[in-house]
Amino acid sequence: MVIITINDFCAIIPILPIYGTITSSYESLRNTLEVKMMDTRLLKYFESIARNKNITRAASELHISQPSLSKQMKMFEQELDCKLFKRNTREITLTDAGKVLYKHSVQILQQLKNATKEMEDVKNVGLGEISIGAYVTSIPWLCEIIPEFKRRYPHIPIKIKEMGAEEIAESLKQYDVHIGITSNCQDTDVLKFTPVFEEPLVLITPLHHHLSNREEISFTDLDGEPLIFFPSNYHTRQITMAAFNQNDIKPNIAFETSRTSSIISLVASELGSALIFESHLNSQTEKNINIIQVNNPMIKRTLYTAIHHDRNLPSIIHELNSLISQFFISNQTSPE
């Protein structure tokens, strides 16, 4: 159990920045927090109930009994001299003071989690595990880079987690991975992105397709064509849809699937064509499909390495990040 005071966090998070006229509930909560010690276990209990909006679900998540959790929260409210929950509705909701505490409890608990992970990174330099969040299509060329790193540091295990762009960004922010490989440059105030290569979008068609004799097509050639798409939350889909909108064309979406291998199989089975990036392909898949260049130099994907701006990463993480950049500088080509 960890005990914290407000002073412990004054340099990290501005707890309860309330100005002007405030209610007695706010005053009571603020005054109590300033003079009493806060048990982070109770803060964790409070956060779980607030997030789940149900004490039974929170108790299950926390692995404690519901009566015990209810008792702890009543004691917490008594200690704060302030009501945090409204209990007269079907689901538990927060009072105004509870909303203020919830906003900051999320930040406090995440800061504690991040501090613990950074301390583990420092303590385990040369011994700990390196975690990478990456697109599935980046795995083949990561396998070309990692052997060199392992020659330098043979005893450091590396875990590669296959993720989409949103999950990579969230995992970096939550300190669940050290390095991300992504094409979605977002949250730049929190994450630092380094471009490593660009690749064009290509059209893949069945072998016996009316466009198969073409070396290059434009988006107007795809008007009415049955197409196979990634789901709407995939960055490739978003880039593709932007190109269709730019050309004022509504795509004919015949299938949706989240796996590149499934898209290629559907195309090979003559169920449609697809727009994908070159790194999705390999010598085996190319035997069963046609690959046609798309005449639109603006439709490209930039792949980045990403790290957290403020995370105190060991030097070996930065070394691995540099190895990835150097790999593409030396090859001057996108991986296939």
C-alpha cells in the first residue's frame, strides 16, 4: 500500500485548480485533501467504481467483496467530509465533487504507474525486456533489424506486439510499449515520431481481370469496381477513403476484413480488387494476383518510429530506435 500527500503531486499534477466562487462540497474536499494523507488504494477503488458506474462490477475488477468495497467508499466519503456518488439512480453517478476527484484520480494513478515502469527501466538496464508495438506488416523487416541488436545485447528479450495505430499510440502513452512502429502521426504533444520510409498505394487484382494488362491506373478507373477494404478504423482505409473523396467517387465496397492475408486471398479468389500498401505484399502472394501502380503521387504512407516524449528510456532503447532508422537509410527502399 502506498500513501501519498497532495505535496507529492504538486510538481506533477495541479490537484483541484478551483478558482472564484466554489461550493461547500468543493471547499470541504479541497481542505481535506490538503491536510490529510490519501491512501492510493482508496483512490483506485473510487476510480474503478466511477469508471464502471456499478459497484458490483468494480468489486469484481478489484477482486474484493461488494460489501467491503461499499464500506471502504463510505469511510472515504466520511474522511473527505464530502459526497462523491449519487446513489439514487439505477447506475452510480458522480456528484460535482466526485467528477473533480475522478478527473485527477485518473491522472494520479497513471502517473504512479508510469513512475513505477520508469523505475523498472532504470533498475533493469541491460536485464529487462524491450517491448515494441508494431503493425503486422512491419514484422518481416523488424526480423532483419533485431538480429543485429541481439548480437550486441544477446541477453535482452524483445517482445513484439501486433497492434493497430490507435492501440500503438495508447500503449505508448500508457507506458505499455517502449517503441511504436506506426503510420499514424498523432498526439505529437506527447509522442515523438521519426519518419523511416514512405511507400505508395498499389491496386491488387485477380490474375484474370480486365485491368490486369495495365501498368498504372487512376482512381477514376475504380469507379464501380468491387473492392475489398480494411475496417473503417484502419489508417489504410482512412487514407484510401480520402483519395476517393478527393476524386468525388463513392467506392463499391464488396467486402471488409481486418487481415491483409484475408484481403489477398479474397482478391486471388476473384471476389474483388483491393488498394493496399506495397509492404503488405511478398513474393509468395504476388504469384496469385496482379499488382498495378496507382497514378496519384499524393497517396503514400509514411511509417514512423514513435516513443514517449517524457519517458526516461534507457540508452539501449534509443540505440534500437536508431538501428531501425539506419536500416532504411542504408536500404533506401521500403521493405517487401
